[in-house]
Amino acid sequence: MALGILVWLLPFLLPPLLLYAAPKKVKQSILLKLLLNDDQKPNTSLTYEKAVLPHSEIRQLAENLWIVSGSLPQPGPKFNRNMTIFRIPASKQLVLHSVVCLKPEVRKKMELLGEVTYVIVPSSMHRLDAPHYQSFYPEAKFLCPEAALEKMNGWVNIHNTVESVFHGASNLGIHFQCVEGCHEKVNELAYILSLENPEKSKALLVTDLFFNIDPNKADFVTKMIGSANGFGVTAIGQYMADNPLKIQRWIIDTLINCPGKSLIDFIIVGHGEVIEGKQNVVNALTKAATSLS
């Protein structure tokens, strides 16, 4: 009887057992293939209006910085996805990061903030709504990191890379950072945004490098995949990293111990809550670095 049950269960048990026993590089390759989903094509029959999912109102963080908290298509994890709206200092030019399709009344409110000039598609995992924005804002320049360029074919017409447009562009108020220690296929950058306030403070903007999901509010799937541990690099993120200690060193050298570290007022993550306040920012980055030891 027991042998019969085992034989019946074998087809279900064998794949996870083989995956568990596989070398890290094999597991990493499978995980990247599943997450990056490079073969997926955009749904061209879906209009902007039909692509709108539940989302928040526009929330202002600083004089020239706002976010919208959107939701993910279901079924799947029920954590949010953040869209960032940044207005280039001393201008009316808006830079949108990781766009979310908005209800008409919310989109009109966004347009009152300035002119949509740049749309950053931050990685191949955050391109879902970008095609709809291209149809709505044909004059905007669509950008992505150089490493993500080949992943955008068929999804959105990329005009230039982030590195080309914002290289040394202090007048635009955006400085990009390459994160050391990540796998070469994890094609995202980190951004330092200049805020319009008397303190001339900054905001750190990331996509999937850090999550900030409260485990007490997370759904079962989010907890199961190790993405609900508060602020830090998720379990999947650590597993996909080529060298977690290099990421740790990058956090310490670039974000914690760097000149002007006390000027970072916000950390905006792709998924989860915004970290607000200089001391909270330092505490969160220290926690994230410590977890990579």
C-alpha cells in the first residue's frame, strides 16, 4: 500500500527534489527564466482603459516627488507595485518610473503636475503597462537600462538608455547607480533623485533590489516566496545574486557611508511601503546590509 502511494506521488515529488539537488547555477538559471519571462509577448488587444487595475490616489512625498501604489494582475502574489512621478527640478518635465495605468481622473491629476517627458521602464519585469503609456504619450522619450534593452523588443519602442540620457546629468536631478553583485540578467539600476526643498535632500529609488512588505499584512503566496520580511533584499533576490557580499559592500559604501548619506529622506521600492525620514533610511539600509552577511 505504502509503495503504491509512493509510486503515485513520484511524478509530483521528483521535479522539486531534482531542483533541490541541482547546483546553484542551474537553480539560478531556472529562476531567472521564470521571473524574467523573456518569451512573453504584450497583449496588443488590451487597451489602456482595460489595463487599469485597482490603484491608489497620487501621494506627494516632496515638492517634486509623488507615488502611486498599484496592484498586480491576478492570480498571483497580492503585493503592490509602485509608480514614481518625479519632476525635474526647476522645470515642468516629469519622469515616470515603472508606470501603472491610471484611472482617467487620476491621470488628469498627474498631467497637472507637469509634462510627461521621460518614461523609465526599469527592467524586463516592470514593462507591463509601458506599451499603453507609449500610445498615450507619443512625445515622451522611453528609456531603459542598457542591460534591459534587448528585453524590450516587442513591448515598447525604447528611444535611448538611462545611462546615455542621465550620464553626468546633474541638471536633470537624477543620478543612476549600478548595483554591484547582482546577476548580469537582473537588469535594473538604482537612482538618486534631487528633491526641491531647502535641505536639498535626496530620494533613493529602486525597483526589485529591495522590497518593503510587512509580513503581518502579506498574503500567503508572498510569504511563501520569501518576499515579506520587511525592508531588505528578498530571499529570491539573495538567491539570484552572483555575490551577496558585493551587494552588501555596495550598500555600505554607496548608500550608508557615502558623503551626503544624511541627505536621503526617502527610499522608494518597487513593491511595498516607502521608507521615510533620514534616520529610518539609515536604519533600513543597515538592516538590509546586515541580512546579507
